Amino acid sequence: MSRHVQAGHLRVPDGAVDDRAVSQSGDGARRAATFVVNSLAAKAQSVAEIEAKLASRGVAADEAAAAIDEALRLGYLDDTELAGQLARGFVARGYGRRRAATALRRRGLAADVSEAALESAYGSTDEVALARRALGTRSVEDDASRRRAVAFLCRRGFSSGGAWDAVRRARASDDGP
């Protein structure tokens, strides 16, 4: 396979960029900025995630900070928007507030940013109604199936009280006329 250098990157015939050429070019600031743009093009990420990725690639702290500052200035990185998108996604997919909070924390989002996003997404949402929808058509006929349903809802991030209330509502609707 024949390779050639083009604009500081090694290009392979299929057009893929070989990042090893960037790391060998010695231009750390450009390398960091290129990595940030490429990484954000693949997936929305928090500032903490980008910082960790740059550190793991051996990018100097000042070069990483400059690349992150530029991405923030251009609006490519926005922890507030990311937290809101993630929280709304968890509501839409039927997950409880606890599961969403854990995911936001895992993504390295600040506590105040996460809490504001969770309040915005879950603030007017009835936990029991959301849990009931997440429960779907699961059987709640006997004690064992009710316990399994509650465990399922708790794993999805609902409080145990909300999960039991949802199971009781499901049972009442099954017993209804």
C-alpha cells in the first residue's frame, strides 16, 4: 500500500486520515485542535471528556486548554446544551431521573449544569406515569412478577416508591373493567 504525505497527514488510498502523522508532525496545538474537531464530529462530548482524551494522547496541558477554549468560543463544546440533550433523551426513552443523573455525572458534567438540565427535563414529568409507560405490557399478575417489574423500573432509574406505585397502577388497570 503506497502512502504519501499531504497537509501534515498520511493519506491512504481510501482517503482515511492516519493520526500517527499528526502526532509526529510536532505541531501540538494543531494536533490538539484537529483531534477536538474530529472527536466532536463523531460524538457530542463534554469538556471533561475532551480533556481526558487529550491527556491520554499526551497533549500538553497548555495546548489542550487552548484547543478546548477555541472549541468553547466557537460553540463546538457546550456542556449546558449537552446536558439538556442527554436529559431530554433519557425522558424520551423512558428512563428515571436517577439513571439520567448517573449518566450525566459519568460524562463529567458539572453538578449544577446537570441538575439544571434534569430539572428542565424531569421537572413537570410525573415519575409514576413515566414509570408506568416504561413498564409497558410487563405482567404484574402475581407477587413474583410485581417484584421483577419493580426491580426493572429501579434499574431504569426510578425510585422504589415510584416503581411500586407504577406497578400498582398497572395492576389496577389490568383488574379494571
